[in-house]
Amino acid sequence: MEIIKNKPIPPSGRSKGRPRLPKYDIADQLEVGDCAIVANELEASAVTRRLMRADKKVTRRQLPDGTIGVWRIE
């Protein structure tokens, strides 16, 4: 056994090894009133979650062509 002094504690939780998905960085660029068009429900959920974690208000609607729009509303 050994003692190591002043060693930083690694981050805990599931996010420790999960990489950021750059394709959802579009959520960080949305301003109030902007809409992001996504292809399916999985992508809509990811963009919505990202905005909600940043304390932004968001809504999403299915468009007539089958895609989904995610709007930042506040």
C-alpha cells in the first residue's frame, strides 16, 4: 500500500467516460425563437434534454413531412 498526497479526485457518476456528442452542439447555438429540425424522436429527445439541462425552455412538434422541430421558447 502507498499514500499519495494531493492527488485530485476523478469525477464521479456515469458521465465520467461518456464523450460529448458534437452533433447535438446545435442545441447550444439555438436562440429564443430558433428551431432545430431533427430526423427522429431520439435526436429530438437529445436536443431537448440538452436545452433543459441548460435551464432553457423548449417545445417540440412533429412537422407534416415527418421530421421533428425543436424550438427554444425562452
